[in-house]
Amino acid sequence: MLFTDIGIKKFHKIYLQPSRFTSKFEILGSVHVTSSHVIFTGESRKNELWVSTGLISTIDKDVESGPRYKIIVKTKHFLTLVFIASKDRECQELYDALVRASIITNISEAFAFRNKKPDINEKDNTLNHILNWKRLDWKHEFRRQKLSSHWKRSNFNNDFEKCDTYPCDLWFPSKVSVQILIGSSKYRARSRLPILTYFNHKNNASICISSKFIQEYSASCIEDDDLIKAICEANNNKKQLYIIDIQNFTINNKISNADKNEEDLVIDVNDEFEEIICKNEESNITTYYFDIGNIHVIRKSHGKLIQATQCEGSQSDYLNLLDESEWHKHIKAVLDCSRFIFTSISNGISCVVQCTNGWDRAIQTTSLAELMLDPFYRTIEGFQILIEKDWLGFGHKFSDRCGHVTAVNQEMKLEVSPIFTLFLDCVHQIMRQNPRAFEFNERWLIEMNEYVYSCEYGTFIGNCEKDRNDLKVVETTPSVWDYFDEHINDYKNPFFDSSIDSITSLSTHPSDLDVWLSLYNRYDTGILPRESIEELVSSFNDHINAAKLLIKPPKYQSVFNVISCSDPACGQEFNCILDRRINCNYCGLIYCKKCLKCKNSINICLLCSRNFNEIHQLQKDIENLSMSITSN
């Protein structure tokens, strides 16, 4: 795309504060606002910053004391920019330009539809572009999983006829009829009946996902019951099935609801995973209820997490805000449920995972369980296929959840929630505890989170496969996978061990879950969490004093049998017994006369002298910093 294709609004003599924590450091330059990017260029041309307008989250105007006017821009990938203008009118014009550029009223206005390579429309390249755009071939993927004859592909959803949020290719137990599928789809919310997502060929256990019933407390559906039984019986090794019901109820609500609507149930609370167990003693199907926050709970929690990571107060302030966010509580809940699915499949027990609509929490937990079960999904190629299969294929609402279109009413605002970011954070937690089990590194996850929001590529545009087909994203937009392929070496983990099979080591204890600073504070410099300057100065002094205590008198090198100066840059040979061999009083090594300095009757080599000069300079800097604090 050429700059001549878009309108550019230029603003000169604008100051940029590149970090929230370096308010005294400002760069003078120009701001160019286009329909796709905000570009800041420093006057020296050494500083240049590009931010996709799709990443802009909030724009606020603030008036400082004196003739300085601030615009604070916060992005969805956790960058904070502060533009400073000297005139109110200029500040208002820049503010208006930024607001206009950040507004997308229709998804077809996204930058991805203009972000074309020069040759993308040439006939010789069009076919190759389409073939490489997607990484998932449904038939090939289930062949790779070594799907048994107890499962079959169905044309039940051809042309998205029965369920517009599912793909056309769906797999069901071989014995079920179309009538059973139709009856079950009418019983489930948004017609999202149980469908196969993963098959473990080692023990024939399977993972299926679905939405919940349209009327949860109504009588059961015969066709849906038949489909559930068929999924159970498709595992000929162990005819047992777990239904993983993900809700956002309290424990008492779960028990009372289960007690009112089920007969002959054994209700238990599992302490390890904190779920409710409802088992029909006359059946081999057991229902487990897991408490995982819905999109509104996650949105609120994530907002408080961002407040904590941007805290400029003391460590106690930071920890209090972090605790209030309960973000790690949600990570633990998702990982606990995923680990339970992983354990069940490893033990040969099939699982049907359901949540309200089946496109948020169900996808989170099943994809994480598959990641732990199958080493292929922990490779770069496999992770791409996992994302395309479970998240894109099964209808996670990326455009709604990521706010690709500017919210014009409360209903649209309430649809936004960082569900995919929570999933990536969970992957990060697993990677941190199993660093050799993944072919890709942390940087890949961080950049994937950025491009999910930026709308620079068509991969994550739309709420389902039907949306992407209608928008013709394959034909008209670039794929993010192609971009990652071009920089593949940047995302490889050098410690990857391909022989590691399943993830067996995963602790969800709060002490083993960390704050993903590389994501949430990726653009911040300095020490985290933020401490007061007084505490930092005190800490530096403590370190220097401790270092002084560790300095001990050196063990002097013997002058006998020394044939050359110890300085590698000198190396002068001692050819005569009269050549002076002098010990450094700090390191104890032998040097020639020209490689030593004598200060206050103390001999010191050039290397030790440089080290002490650096320490002395650090002490001076700390003293100056202390004086500035005192004066303020």
C-alpha cells in the first residue's frame, strides 16, 4: 500500500513522552496520522514509531499547567504514548485526527483489506496466496490424529445451513443419524451441538465441544441424549463419559440446581480441581461443574490487572491492585479445568465440554488440554493449526471480543473481552513451567496477541468461518501466518526438546503463576514493580556497601617463573632478571611498569583502575540523585 492511497494529517513541533515513567525525557518531532497508522518521527530521524490505528484503545486530552497540552494514547497492546503540543488549537486538531483515524464503523474498513503486497492480485501469485493462506486442512488433521472408524465426517452443516458459527466440516459418531443431529442442534444454544475436536488414538478417548441447552431446566431431549450416548460408546476401550459443564455459578447454586433437575445423583465437591460432581449411579456419564468467569468478569478483572501493571506507587500498592484484579484466580480456574480434561483423556475417558454458547470458555479449556496432550500442537505449525481449528474454526468471536469495530452502544461494549489474551497467558504459564516442551518462544505469543487486535491481517477478522467467507478475507487480505513464516527464526525456542510427549508438570498454585510482564509491561523501562526514588537510592547504596564488604585482600602472584605482563593487551616479556615485576595491590597479578599506576603509594593495574572509576561514578550519580530528591 502506498502513502498516496491514504490521507495524511501532519503535525510538527510535537513532543513525545515514550514512557509513562520517564516524564522528563521528551523527543521533539512530527506526528503523521493516516487511516492506518500513527507515525511519530523525531527531528534527528533517529527516532521513529509506528502504531496501527486498530490498536488504539483510548485517547484522552489533558491540560498541563502552563502552555503545554497533552494527549494520552493507550493501545490494546499495552503501549502508552503522551503527545505534547504547545498550542491548544494544535492539540485539539491532533486529538480530532487521532479519534477519526481510530474509528472503524464497519469491519470491511479494517486495514487488512488495504494491506496488500504489490503482487497479490497478479494471476501467477493469486492461487499460491490462497493455498498458503490457511494452515488447517480438516481431513488431513483428523487423519493425523488417526481417527477411528467409530467417527465420520458429516455434510450436516454444508453451506453453514444448520449452524452459522460452526465450520462446514463436522465429525460425529458413525452410528448417529441426521435426524439425531437435527434434534440435538435444536436443543442447544445457537444450534451448537456436540462436535469432535480431538481424538486420542492411544486409547480412543475424544474431546467434543458444544453450547449448553436453550432452556437449561426443561425436560431433556431424546436426540441430544442419543448423541451423548453415541459419543460415549464411540470409545470402545472404556465406555465412560465426562460432561464438563463450565458455568459462573456459586457452589451452592450448582448444588441446588443439580439437586432440583437431576434424579439419582451423587453430588460431591472435588478439592483438587474445585468442581462439583453430579453422577447418575445408573449411568456411566458423569457431569463435572467448573466455575470459570464469563466475559464480563474477565473484562473487569483484566482492566484491574492493567491498572496494577501501570501502578506508579510502592510495591505494596502494586500487590494490592494485583490481588484485587483476581486475574491469577481466573488463570488458575482455566488451567485447572484444562488439566482435568487432560487427565481424563489420558485415562481413556472421553469428555464433552460445554459452556453458555460454546465459543469462549469451552474453546479455552479444550485447546489448552490438547496443547498438553499432543506434542504436535506445541510446534509452530501445530499451534497454528490448533488456533485455526479450535478458535477460528469453532467460532470464537474475534471481532466482537477484540473490539475490531468501534463500539457505538453499550451492547457492543459488553461484547468486548480479552478471552484470547487469557488463553495466551495460560499458554505462557505452561511454557514457563515446561520451557523445553515448546518449539516456539514467548515472543511469538506476544506478537500474536498484538496482531489479533491490530486488524493488519485478515486471519483473525470476523466472528466465525461464515463471516470470513462472506468478507472474502482469503482472497483480499494477507495472512498473519505468512508474516510469521518470514520471521520464523525470531520465534524459535533454542531449548526445544521434540522428544517430550505430554505435559505432566503443571502447578496452578498461586506462587507458581507469574505476572506476564513481557506482555503487559513490554514497553516500560525501569524496575518493576515501581518503587519510590528514595527506596531505589537506598537499595543501590546497600548493594555497593555489600560489594565493599566482599572485597578481600588479594592473593599475590609469585614473581618467580613469571615470563610476561598479565595485561593481555601488553604481554611484554620479562627477558632480564632486572626487569621490574610489580604486583597490583588489588588483583595481585604481576604487571610491567607501564601497565600499573601508583596512587597514594598503592599500585593498581589499568583494569582495576577502570573498575573503581565505574564504581566511583555510580556513587556520584547516586549522590546527585539523592541531592535532587532532597531539593524537591
